[in-house]
Amino acid sequence: FFDQVESNPLTANQRKACVIDEQHNLVLAGAGTGKTSTMIGRAGYLIKAGIAPPEKILMLVFARKAVEEMDQRIQSQLGINNLTAKTFHSLGKHIIAQVEGVVPSIDKMAEDERLRTRFVDDHMQRLLEDELYKSRLVTYFLRFSHPYKSQFNFKSLGEYNNYILENDIRTLQGEQVKSYEECVIANCLFRQGIRYQYEANYKVNTAGSDYRAYQPDFYLPEYGIYIEHFAINEKNQTPPFIDQQSYLAGMTWKRELHQKHQTQLIETYSYLKQQGILT
């Protein structure tokens, strides 16, 4: 059956997904790995093995196009007409119609993204007039909008960069920053009403044939203060993907530069975040 249910024979893992019969089965599968084929195979297996009649099976998908494709394949591959495939949306409408006796009319926002965005924005603006709500919202963005992972948890730069890009780590001011910890510092300054510039050029141009201009992590223009956040632990060690010797040499060079030009430097470190005392 599994050799012929789809145009290609199902794989061993697809067959397992079809026949394992627990109260709840969870199958994790990426795009293009044959989820639809597996659902067709499972439904066909349940019917052919006499485990369930087709009218007792409901197949749910997200997109309307997927339902049409599934219906077509159920009929062509299994020759069954009374097996139900629906989107979550149409199932919800169907249940409401059965209970209320009337097919519900769907709000225009369901199909108009601009209307939906304006609705959310309008409600947010009204809610932000409440000081308690505003405080909670700011706290959410400060602490919970991105999942925190220490740089020390990553083995490669590629892995770490993927984490930064996937989570689009941005400050309340809108800058995309190079680490979660920098985001914490930026948001702390923003919340205190302290104006800052992210990676602004240092007051002395240090660019040369081998080096670009020095850009400290933060500059506070009203105070003439620079902040450098260093990715080191309590033992002066760097994350695995950073060359420790050159990084520590860079820290020394920055300190000496500030000393030479008599500029104020505040230093922060990754271990302060891990200890919960960075801000």
C-alpha cells in the first residue's frame, strides 16, 4: 500500500508516521519533506486497515490551496469522496454555522491587511494612554521580546549570526544591534531618557590602511561619555568563536586610546548580564 499510495513510495519515516497509533502523534517535518503525502498515506492506512471510516477522519491544513490539492489527491490516489479536508478557518465557520444555525459573516479585516494593521495601531494608541499599560509594554519590549542566549552558548560565528538575524534584535529606538546584551544597554539608556548614538565614529579618526575608523558601541553626546561592551566572562575569556588573543589586544588598544585622548570610557562585560546586574 505504501509503495503505491503516492507517485513515489513512502520513506521508512513516513510509514512510521502513518502506522504509529498513539492518542496524540506529533510529527516534525521541514518544507518539501512530504507532509501532504504522509497525511494521505495515514488517512488511507486508517481506512484500508479498518481502523476508521472516512467520515470519521478530518484533515486540517492552513491554506485553501492545500485543501484543494489534498481533495484532489485523496480522490485520485485513494478513490474516496467522503473524507473531509478543511482549513482551520473553514472548520471554525462550519462549527459556528452548525451551532448558531447561520453562516457567520467574516469581518473585512480578515482579508484586508491594512485595515487589520490600523485596527491594532488604533487600539495600541488608546491603551498607551494608560500609564500602567505603557509601563508593562515597555517592560515587555525591554525583557521579553527576544529570547536571550549568551554568546558563550554558540560554537561558531555562523550559528551566532543566525540567532541575531532570525530574532531581528532591535532596540526600542529601532537600531539592529550586534548582540542581545547591547540591546539591553541601549534600551536601558532609552528608558532613562539618555540620548545615545550607536557605533558613532570616535572623536579622533583612527582609520588607516589596515584598520577602519574606531566606533565605540555607544556614545552619550550630552555627557561626552563612551560605552564599550566587551564579550568576556569573569576569567577574561571570550566566546568560543572569537579569537581570544586578538580580542583582548583590541580591548587594551581601546583603553589606551581613550586614556591618550582623555575621553571618558565606561566598560561593561557579558558576565554582568549573566549575573543579572548589567543594567
